[in-house]
Amino acid sequence: MTTIQEDILEQIKRYDTIIIHRHQRPDPDAYGSQLGLREILRATFPEKKIYAVGKAIPGLAWIGEDGDFMDDVPDSAYKKALVIVCDTANDPRIDDQRWRNGLEIVKIDHHPNVEPYGDWQWVQDEKPATAVMIYEWYEALKEQGVVMNAKAARYLYIGIIGDTGRFLYGLDANLFRVVSELFKYDFDYQAIYHHTTTISENAAKFSGYVLQHLNIMPSGFAYVVLTRTLIHQFDLGDAGTSFIVPLPARVDRVKAWAIFEEQDEGNYRVRMRSRSVSINQIAQRFGGGGHPMASGAWAQDQAEIDQIIKTVDQALEKEEASQKVKEDNDA
């Protein structure tokens, strides 16, 4: 019996054109797994047409090297193409809806498989990043001719440090083994560290505002609501606001938190994180999803913001009560 990794390789061999997608509003793992896979396939199959598509986010443009970032692909390319979607749990989030026009679809992802799609699915939600899966795909098949190079290694490393918060969570021995293998290739990891740790002066001031206006509830849930008017006042340029998401974790009594960011349409994007109670099922109730400790959702108005706050607050209170009962029983 063949493995799913081998099945995916066989599908790739069958097609002359492979188009790789990832999710909207990409993070480093979305870019890293997508572009890392593209470079592996280009090195392995130089005769094939291998593309990566989706909107380029200015704040993460540094991930691309020498202008080699997203590819411009005509509609006609999909007519005889294999489409691979990386790091995307559900199909409405896939960037560039032309993915549906591919002849066959492969899903490679590390989020819970609550909304299966595609003809081939390789999902491992225990993995800390899809970039880890892409490396392991190469590793499992290198004896069959799959090739890794420094460019691919750089992209995969970016994906890994992105979804682990620069090795703060989702850690295990295998993760560090994969990173040690990637470090055998020649890429500038110090430059990557610089890009992922430095922010502009305005972004630093905005960080101060967020910490100063963080609402922390007795349960340990913290949140802040950011309006478009407020964000524009800080003139963040291409940086976006993703850099503020880890900030509440620096407060010792915060167990879970949410950043509510107003969008141009008037609704709110919600970035949710936790180091205590599972939040992905809560996110699913509000049009989102993700990992147990890192999810995203949407709030249409202040009433839904209040509902999310109440729901997470109650979940934390319930968890604390359960923990107290357990401690009393153990005493």
C-alpha cells in the first residue's frame, strides 16, 4: 500500500502544470509551505511548469527573494493543471478561487480537517506547521528523486518560525530535528530573524497603545478593539497589525486573548490566542477556525464582539472551576 506522500508524488508526475495555492491573508507558514513546495518541485521537475499564486502582502514581501514571489498565471493554465493547496483548512479561505478550475486538487494542511475538500487530502493537525510537513514529504521521497535546495530550505524555515512564534509553542523533538536538517543548506537565517523581530517606530508606539488599552478580565481573558480610524492614526504603512498579536501573552495573568480589528467593510477580524482553554471551536461559531490555541474568527458588530468576549470568558471560568474541583479531589 502506498502512502499519501507517495500518492501525491504520483499525481505530480502525471501533470505538466502544477499550481500551488494557500489561504487568504497569508502568514509566514502559508507563504513558507507554498513557496518551499514550489522550489522543491522546480528543482525536482525542471521540465514542468510550477507556479505559486495569491495576493502578495506588502508587509511580508521580504519573504520573496530577487522579486521571485507570486507568479502571474493565466486562466488557461488551469485547464490541464494539478492544484495543490497548502495550509488552508476550508475552501472559502483559499486565495484565488481559480483553484476550483484545476483537474485535480490536493490538500496539504496542519489544521483540523473539519471541512475536507479536494481529491487528495494529507492533513496532520498535530504538526506545528505545514512547512514541517513539506520538509517531511521531501524527506520521505528523496530516495525517489525529490530534491531539496537552499531556496526551498529558507522558505520552509520561515514557515516554521512563523507558526511556532520563533520556537515558543508547538515544539517537539522532531521539529528541532527538521530545523537542524534545514540548517545544512546555505541561507541567511540571521536576516530572517531581523525581519521577524524588528518593527518601525510607529509600530512600536502602536504596540504601547495596545498594551496600555488591553482589557483584562478576572478570568484571565484579555482583549482590545481597534478601529480603522485608530489604526490609520499610527500610519503603519505596509507593516499591518499582525505584530501585535503576541503582545498580550507578555502579561503574566493573561490566559487567552483576542484582537478585534475593524475592517473597511465595518466588520471585525478577530485574532484569538490561548495558553489555557481550547478556542478553535469557539472561533468556528463565529465564521472562523484554526488550532486549539491559535484561531481566527469574524464579528459583524459590537454585539458579536460582546458574544465572543462572553464565550471565552465563560470557558476560562469553567476551566478554572474544573481545575479547582480536581485539586480538591486530589487533596
